[in-house]
Amino acid sequence: MTRRKIPRPTDKELAILNVLWRRGPSTVRQVNEEICRDQATGYTTTLKLMQIMTEKGLVVRDESQRTHIYHAKFSQEKTQHQLVHDLLEKAFAE
């Protein structure tokens, strides 16, 4: 049985996912405000990252309202499991 791999998020994408897992479905502005608490990041940078994450299949965008709402496509647990699996596979590959 082949396991479907979750796209591997970059560090910045992982920071966005952490906000979405903690807050739940959120707008770009809400995510950007959370991220700016740790590190100054421009709104357009956050927007572009979330657009890329949508294309990669890491987040889902609800376009039914004027303000788009994003949510993580995969659970935190599933993503963490995939990251650990990838690390082990890379570390111990022959």
C-alpha cells in the first residue's frame, strides 16, 4: 500500500501552518498578525506564501466570501509524522 506523501513545508510555511492549527480557519491578515509577533513579516509576503501553499496542497482556500479564508489541509499530527518519517528516511537511507 502506497502512502500519500504530504508536501514538505519550508520553515516559513510551517510557521503559517502552526498559526492555522492554533487559530483554525483564518484570513491572511489574521495569520500575518500572529506571525509578526515573532518576526516582522509584510502582509504581501504572507499572502504570497499562502498562495504558494495553496498550489502545493498544504492549505485550502475558501473563496466563497470576499475575504478568503485559509485552513490547513492536513492535521498537525499527520504533518509532523510525515516530517519525522522524511527525516528518518533521509538519515538512514542506504
